[in-house]
Amino acid sequence: MLTHRSRPIGIFDSGVGGLTVASALRRLAPNETLIYLADAARLPYGTKSPQTVTRYALQAAKYLQSLDVKMLVIACNTASAHAVGAVRKAAAPLPVLGVVEAGAKAAAQATLTGNVVVAATEGACQTGVFPKLINAARSQTSVTQVPCPLFVALAEEGLGDSSIADAMARDYLGAHFGPQSQNDTLLLGCTHFPLLAPSLRRIIGPGPNMVDCAEAVAQQVVAALNAHDLIADASTVGALHLFATDAQSRLSKLAAKLMPDLGPTPAVTLIDL
Ligand code: DGL
């Protein structure tokens, strides 16, 4: 029987992107056991309606709850933007953290000029949640949202650091940065996008802050575990269990790349939601 502190943390995303959250969390909280669910059969979420994404998010959350998790992390900005309220209501009293809130807060803290560019999916941008939350954290901030839907496919294909990613990044974001621009911060408002960080850095240049929503939410998870007295024992060796609704080998490959200690081919369990 697991004590309430040794229970796992449930994390989900539409695909491999949320592994950036799992990986950041393993670095910050190595004693925690994580269960990661990639709903790859229904990827991308970023082009789907709020109703559909909410339904998918509720199903993913329910599945993770059936595995007796102590906390849920929505490691998808799109699902957080559409469905964090619905998931919180359905999962109560389980603590639920959304990556959007963490990323927006980190971007508000990072900007000096008050001019922030948010790269995200179409669906997340349409909700208007980024300007709303960034302005709530730092008033009079100018937020430019740039939908970058093709970045998701590049990240899924493992092409985040490539000439094709450079070209796409230039096309989407090149005009928003440069010597004439007041923008000093780029928020990666999709958990797939940190996988494109090398290409993005080449395009925006060395000056601007690049805020990684995955790092930001990992820090909030640790704070929330402390606040709820849910930190795993220091003697526990944390594990990562991977689940996917499709494309297991893709998830396994990226997990091995981001977290080499998992071995060359971490096991992925195929499930249906
Ligand atoms: N990784 C997801 C996000 O953070 C979405 C990618 C997608 O499925 O479109 O928004």
C-alpha cells in the first residue's frame, strides 16, 4: 500500500511535448514517481475545438486518476487553456496544475521592457489566456501571440534542431525580434517548443529571454507538493512510467534522448482512453 506521499504524479500531453515537463521535474524532484501519458492517437490538440480538447483532457485525467496519482499536471498549454477548470472540477480534491499559468507568470517576471512574444498553438492563442495571465502578473505588458502550429510536427519528428526548423522559426518569429524590436522575451507557450530551442535561439538571437513553460511548471509542481505536504520521501528512488494511446516508439525514443538514464528504449504501455 502506497502512502499518500509515495503515490505518483500524473502528467499528460497530446504527444511527446510534455516529456519536457517530465524531464524538468525529474531533475528538480528525483524522488518523485511520474506517470506520463501521451495521447498521440489524437494529436494535435492545438487545431481542435475547445469542446473536443476538454473532452480529451477529462479522459486523460480520469485515466491517470485510476492509477491513484497524488497530483495532476496538464503538460499541454492547449489543454490547460481550454480545460484546466473542467479538470480541476472533475478531479477535486486532487491538486491540478496547468502549464499555462506557470509559463505566463515566468514570462511576466522575465521581461524588462514589458514586451512579450508568445509562441503557442492556434487553439491556445485563440483563448486569449496568455495576454490575460501575463497582464495579471505584470500590468501594462504588451503581449504578441504568434500561432506556430507546424512546430508541433517538427518536435514530434525529432527535427527541433534542424535547418527546416530554422526556416520555420524565421518565418513565424523572425519579424518579432531584432535590433528595432522592443520585444525582449519569447515565451514558449507549448510544451513541444522547448524541443526547438536551438533553432529558436539561432533566429531570435542571443539577447532575448527564452522562457520555457516546462521548467516553469516543474518549479510550481515542487512548490505545490510542499504546500500540500506531498513530497516523496528522500529515500524513494523516483521512476517514470510511460503510457501512450499510439506511437509508442516515438515516445520511447524522445524519452531516451531527454533522459538517458532511462536506457536506450524505455518501455511504453499502449492504452485506450
Ligand atoms: N504540447 C501541446 C501544448 O503545449 C500541444 C501540441 C498539440 O497537440 O497541438 O499546447
